[in-house]
Amino acid sequence: MIKEPKEILEELKPEKEFFIGIDSDGCVFDTMEIKHKECFCPNTIKHWNLQMISKYVREAWDYVNLYSNSRGTNRFKALLEVVDLLRDRREVIARKAVLPNLEVLADWVKKESKLGNPELEKYTAEVINPIIDQTLKWSKAINESIAEIVYGIPPFSFVVESLELLSKKADAIVVSQTPVEALIREWEENDIDKYVKLIAGQEYGTKAEHIKFAAKDKYEADKILMIGDAPGDLNAAKSNGVLFYPVNPGHEEDSWERFFNEALDKFFAGSYTGEYESELINAFEKYLPNTPPWK
């Protein structure tokens, strides 16, 4: 019998004193730009017939997924947010662009935590709705583009050294909203999958659920750390009452160098929590705005 993702996470047993969850896209790998600009956005324009407003779709897509406090959000949530932004934009209204009605997708996103293609495929059989069918077609096309285009990208500097060092004292897993298939391919391609116990993607639920089921109450709270480059990573940590280390967008190498030379030692020594973590998070939160530049 195939185990449910939640069960796989819950069955992880502590082997070391510490636990570290690590995001992947934009955190370990410099893949955010190429995936969103070359794979996600072109397929969004194509599959939702948005050619007449492609310029504004690109601005909205990049803002939501790369340059705002929603950076790193799940693709289905991103699609909903992008369409909402486009619906209110003056230039889009002036062109009388027809935007898709995604209410049925919004309903599914509200009730489903494992926001990935496997669950969406099951849902297509339940609702028999053309918008859901198109969403699945769109999402599969994105995965195909990523598999075709995104390869040969090494981890950021100091990532491998950090993984080697942290694995001596901490159990680690990948905590991501990227599909598992792509995560495994990227981590195996760079021979760094050996440093983690599990690669958890969108099929395993939210990032908060990954941490909750894999680590919470199995390790002391101040011995659990989430490493990420997006506010969603911070929220996943704080919703579980655990620590967060930010990889600052645009300054990833500096962030990993600091983690390797300084922050990891503080985490293991028990001196990370408090003022040190707060200063890092305060600086991190200044990188990503919550208002689009065109508003």
C-alpha cells in the first residue's frame, strides 16, 4: 500500500539532535528567474489566452512570484493572485482583455493543502469543469518546460559546504512547493540529495505542514531551523514556533557564506534565537515589497 505524504513525514524519526528544513528554488539553486520567466509566465500567457496583455501579465507574474512578499508561493495561488492584479489594472481594462473566471480553482485552493498536479488530477474527475481541466493542462505544460529548459544549475556558493557541515549534527529535509519530481532531479544532478533525509515538495502539503509533521514535538523548538528565501518560508517557521534563517533575494551567496561561517555555529550553540535571529529577519523583510510598482 502506498503511504500518504503526511504519513511519510510523520514517520521520520530523529537521528540527530537538530532538525533543518531547507527550501530549494531561489534558496539552494538560482532557479527562480529562469523558471518563472522562461517556463511559468510564457505558459500562463499561452494557456490562458493572454497574448494581448502579455506585457502586463509578465509584470504581474514577476511581481507576485519574484519581487514581492508573496515570492515563492504555490503556483495555483500565484495564478489566482496574478489574475486578480490584472483584473484591477487600468491598462488591462482599457484593452477589454478577457480574463479567466477562476472561482472554481479558488475553491479548490481553499480546501486542499496538497496543491500539486496529483490532487488536481483527482479533482478534475470530481467536478468536470473546463477551468479545472485547463489549470491542469497549464500546470503540466509548466513542468514539461522546466524539465526541458532548467538543468545544469549548481547550488549557490557555500551551499554544499553548509550541507556537509550541518549534516553532521542535524537531520535535514527539503521543504518546498516545487513538484517532487523536479526537486529530486535538481538535487540528484548536483549530488546533494545525500545530505537530506527526504525531499518534500508540493505533493506533501504546505511548508508549514512539512515542518509540523516532520519535526514539531520530535525536536526541541529552538533546535529546529527553516532556511528560506521567501516570506512563506518565514511564515512556515513561525507558525510552528521554530527558528528561521533568511537567504536574502539578490544576496544569496552572502547569505550562505554568513550561514556557513557564523549562523550555523550559533544555531548549534543555542545562541541563534533572540536578537541575532530578529536582526536577520528584520533585514530580510525589507527586501520584498507588498505593493506593486504600478500602483
